[in-house]
Amino acid sequence: MNKKTNASNNKPMINFIYFGLIGFIMEILWTGFCSLINGDLTMKSTTSLWMFFIYGLAVFLEPLFILLAGVPIIVRGMIYMALIFSAEYTTGYFLERSIGQCPWNYGSGSFSVYGLIRLDYMPIWFAVGLFYEYIYFLIV
């Protein structure tokens, strides 16, 4: 087996790591920024190691990034947003059932769905999906 074939066999794992690390960093920045908004000048951030693996799941969006190339940005963003919400709900539900708790809890507010997703995060997940698409086309 030549080096090129071996490298292309590892590409999904490498991209999983890229997406996981990028998501992990975004999570740290987001929670730190939210701390600042809430008056914590230390900008303390919180996350969970589970988040690395959850954000890494964006690797499964790669075929969609290719398929949707040329589709209007609003449509792509909405599709990514819906898929991210689905992944967030599913992984949160799975973690609650398997380890007894979910790393995030959105409470029972009016935009929360069983504490697992927040509908007011629509613009955030819309942007994250498009950002991951951008990253994908940078690394291929």
C-alpha cells in the first residue's frame, strides 16, 4: 500500500479530530463569552470531554457539504441547523440514558426542548454548520 492510499484511508479520522477540536474550542469561547455577559470578568468556561466527540460527528456531514455545493446558502444553513439540532438532541438523550446526565442542560425555558436543545440557538447552529462546511473545503 502506498503512502497516498494510506493517507486517504485516515482522512475521515483526521477530519473527525479537526472538527472535534474546532467544536471544543468554539464551546470554550462561547461559554467564556456567556460568563462575561453574565458579569463574570474571569470569563470562566465550561465544557465536557464528550463535546469533542460530539463535535467530531460533523465528519458525517462531509458528503452533504459536497452534495449541497451550489445550493443557496440559506438552504444549506437550514439543513445543517436541523441536522445539528438532531445530533444535539440524540447525543444528549443517549448520554442521559447511558451515564445518567447530559453535559448541557438548557432547563425548562420556553425555547428549551426537554433541556436537550434550545430553539433560540437556531442562528448559532446555522452559522456553525456553514463554518464547518467552510473548514471542510479548506482541508480537502
